[in-house]
Amino acid sequence: MKKHLVVATGNRNKMKEIREILKDLEVEILSMEEAGVCTDIVEDGSTFEENAVIKAKTVALSCGEMAIADDSGLVIDALDGAPGIYSARFMGHDTPYDEKNDELIRRVNAYCAAHEAEDAAGTPEKNEGADAGKESGSPSRPGADEGGTPGPLRSARFVCAVAVAWPDGRIVTATGTMEGRIAWERKGENGFGYDPIFFLPQYGMTSAQITPEEKNRISHRGQAFRRMHALLEEELGKVSDGEDL
């Protein structure tokens, strides 16, 4: 009889993705609803990993089965890591992502413009000649690199932490990241959330413009769950060898 792995989420799209990635493991993957789990989860951790562990432990203890959870978000260097673990709650849960994205663009633009103005003020030679403003982009595209695309001042990353918990308190975790930069405008229809403003230099477009298949291949969530797949394969292998998990 297969062991159960309960997913600590109510998101159907996430359930579908997790079932696809973990489908060849010797476990039956259940949603919280399918497992009969109805419990409040207080995400009061200070990191993505802490929140993933909190969710997995809460569900594992509630149902007496293995549980898996993830926590993910957007980390922007210019904003001291914001929105970070508050990515879903940034500007309120009910605020449309178009508005959230536009506000993040505004804040990153302001940071880059201020940084470039300070840099130019401290380097007089940059103010000389007709091409003086080219190195620091333009008023409409602050933080541009030499090629005119979002530069290092606009650096950001998506982070995903995954945790699996057992009722006896054991935990395994895995993390994935996807590096990029904040674009000057929303572009693309393939993604969701912050994808339309997350520019991928290696593709020259946002993560909402690349194909879903390619995004799954390189995404922070895909990386984290593939790493967790390997860890679970090892853990579940111990059961077949006679160890009690």
C-alpha cells in the first residue's frame, strides 16, 4: 500500500504541478481536502524555508501523514529584498497583480534614478560631452545596462523553498532560485503574479513571455521540487530497505 503525501495548499494549479513532478514516487499525493485536513496555518516565519516548514509540519501533525509545502516569492535587491516573504501579501491579498507590478516598477525606477544621479554628481566627467547620459540609461529607463536592457541595479530573483514533514517531527528541505531583473513595463501573457515584470537576460524577455515548458524547466519552483523529488526518492528507498520512516 502506498504511503500518502499531503500537499499543504488549496491551489489547484499548484496541486497539478506537484503531482506532475512527483508522479513517479511510491506515494499517493493528496490535497488537504482529499486528506480531510482543515486547519489554520499561521505563516509567521522570517524566511521562505521557515514558512514552508511551518506549513508542512502543521499539516503533517493534523493528518498523521507525510506533508509537503512550499513558500516562494520575489526578492528585489534595490528594495532590500522586498517584497520577499510578503510577496503574496504585498499591497494586500486582494490588490490586482497589475497594480502590484506597477508599484514595484515605480520603486525600482526611483532607486535606480537616485543611484545614477548620485553617481553622476560624484563623477564630473560624466556630465561632459553630448553622450554624457548614455552610461546611466535614460529618465524613462533608469538602470539600463550598456545594451539598453535592464541592468544589475535592477537585479532580482524568484525564490522557492520546499519542505516535507513527518508526524514524528523529521523535516527535509530544498530550495530553488531563478535570477533576473526588474523590467520597466509589464510584458507577456504566459505567466502570472510577478512574471510580467521579471526580465530574464538570457532570453531577452520576461518570464511571462517564454513558453510555460521553458519556464518550468528553469523556474525556482521547478528546481526546488526536482531537488525534493531526489530527496524523497532516497527517503522512500529506505522504507523498501526495511527502515521505518
